[in-house]
Amino acid sequence: MTESTIKLAQALRISSIKMVNNAKASHIGSALSIVDILAVLYGKILNFDINDEKFSERDRFILSKGHGCVSVYAVLAEVGFFEKDELKTYGKDFSNLMNHISHKIKGVEFSTGALGHGLSFGVGKALNAKINKKK
């Protein structure tokens, strides 16, 4: 990890813990277990455009364990997909930031909840790209 991804990971941990605490929710272990991965992916590797979430050459991140969503919400806010203040609404009534990842959030490809079903979605996206001669 680089200095910038370490700082990003620290910010994600803080945001994730605050969200779960404020919402009186659970699954913090699942969220924290992916923080370093998210920091490296969103900080250095993934190709995305916060102004065009349907950018055809974007990389796709699929969170199959949807209950780890708070760290994904945190990274999406950190990189600019939406305002950080929205994180305060996590788990609240009528919030788009649900307790499992939701495609209603800018930057999220697919809503997940049941463990493992992100794999079949990812394979389908990859096959579609191959058929259409995309990266």
C-alpha cells in the first residue's frame, strides 16, 4: 500500500465505524475486512468516472457480501460519487444507504444481499463484455 491508500483506508475505517454506530447496526467486521482492498482498488487501480457512472470503459466492482456495504459507501463518498454528509443517513428510515449494498447509490453496479450471488452477476457482465468485444 502507498501512503495515499493507507490514508484512504484510515478514513474508510473511521467512516464505517461512525456509520454503524450511528445507525445502531451490525456487520462492522464484514465492512472492516475489505477496507484495505477498497482503498487500493479505488485509490490506485479501478478505472471509473464519478461524472459518468455508465462510462463504458469503467471497471466494475461487485460486492457479493452486501452486508459489508458501509465501507463501500464510505469509499464512494471519499472518491466523490456523492457527498460525505449522506453517510450520516446510513440505516435510517427512507435513506438510500441501506444495510445491504444498493444499486440506487451512484457508483454501485448491483444490489446484493445473499452471499455469493455477485459471482454469477460478475460472470454475466464479463460474458456480455466478451460477446460485445469490450475490455
